Amino acid sequence: MQPNLQQGSKPVVESNRGFQVWWQLTRPHTLTAAFVPVLLGTALALKSGKIHFGLFFAMLIASLLIQAATNMFNEYFDFKRGLDNEHSVGIGGTIVRDGIKPKTVLQLALSLYGISLLLGVYICMNTSWMLALVGLICMSVGYLYSGGPLPIAYTPFGELFSGFFMGMLIILISFFIQTGSVNSTSILISIPIMVLVGAINFSNNIRDLEGDKENGRKTLAILLGKNKAIYWLAGMFIFSYVWVVGLIISDVAPIWTFIVILSIPKAIKAIKGFIAGSLPIQMAPAMKATAQTNTIFGFLLAIGIFVGHFFS
């Protein structure tokens, strides 16, 4: 392959790693933020009757594609703004390390959005066209997170947007397409996942705090400072576990959901990793542990709800 010369950057030789290059572009460690809410929303819907597996898989694939496309938009716009280089941590690196043209990354992201739109049409045809507006808003937020004149990622509201749209809202949509409604239980149980999906974003911002500050971002982690940000992250973890205990006590969630405590070691690992690390590369495992906390917590919560349907 021929070297790909990017304006203002060193020549980069396109990699021959094939599939791995494109897989890394999706930032796979973040995809659980889309998988877990769909699984949980569907588990909640079991109590209302049979599951429509066609809608389940359509929702799952669409959510994964939107999350992957959002990551690609982030890769593209951060490169265009000169924020990424071959030494950047936590990015796919497809542009700055593997020599893939930025335009190719953008086109791929838009293609994934196109497939998601087709899946959305299928979902709406079998449920309600009201979801078309909700889906378009979600996709717009995915684009505007790193694109547009004032990217959400540059503000203190990144965690709020990611938690609500990629956490709570996906759970509620997944529940709605199976049941035709949204109830208080689905909303209350979606709250800890909303917090933990936001925590993935927040942990990313803690890791990148110094670099983001130099590039003019005003993330919540920057406003708090590293030490207070770590306390805030710990608070997000604690809140999520306490919330589930509260749901059990108030008989909103079955006792079986208490198994979410098995994910606590990952949360502890994340906090310890951020305390010990000072460089982005040193804190990368802590960011990964935060994403794993969301995955394990959400998966166990879904199992607890599933088991509760049969023993309630």
C-alpha cells in the first residue's frame, strides 16, 4: 500500500492488519454501552409476555451500529481538529496510526447510520412510528457529541447525554418495542445503567484530562480536577449499587438482582487504577475496568430480573 500523507502530519503507512484495524476503529470496549441496555430492557419486558426476537435483534444491531458510528465520528472530528496523533491513548488509531483516509472513516460512520435507519424502519413498522423521531434524535446526539460547532464532548454535559441517550433511553425503547408502553419500573431500573454508561464517558475524560485541558475542552473531569473526579466516579459506582438495593427493598426489583454486587471488584479496580496512574497509558486499564463494571453489572441485573420473573 502507498503511504497516506495527511496535511500537517507525518507520513503514515497503511497497516496490513486487515480486520483488526476496522475492529479497533469501533472501540469495542465501549460497545457494551449499547448491548447492556437492550438486553436489560428486553429482560424487563419478559413479564409482559413473549419476546419478539426479530425486534430484539434489530434493536440490538441498530444500537451497536450507532455506538460504533459515534466512535468513528469522534475519531474523524478529533483528527480534523488536530487532537489525535499516533501516540494518543484510547482511540482506534485508524487514521493517525494505520493511514486510513479520514474521508473513509466518515463515510463508514454514515454507512452504519444508514443501516441503522433501515433497521429503525423495520422496528417502526412493527411498533410505532413515534420511535422514528426518538431514533433520529439519538442519532443526532451521536453525531453532535464530537461534531458540529460546539461538540457535546467539549462541555461538562457529555456524561449526561451519553448516560441518558445510550443508557436509559435504549432500555426504555427496548422495553417499549416489546410491550407497547413504558412503566415506572422500567424507568427506575434504567437509572443505575444510565449512571454507569455516563461513568464510562467520565472515566475516559479522567484519563484524557490533561490533554483535553490543553485543547480547550471544559469536561466535568477538568472542572473537578483529577482527585475530585475520582471521588465523583466512586460516587457514581456507589450510587448504582445502593439504588439497586433500594429497588429491592421497595419491591420494585426482585431479590435476585442483588447479584450485581459481583461486579464490585471491577469498580474497585477502576478507582485504584485512576488513583495510581498519572499518565493516560497508565490509566487506560482503569477506563477499561469502568466499562467492564457496566457490562457485568448490567448483565447480572438482567439475569436477576429474568430469574425473578420465574420465582416471583
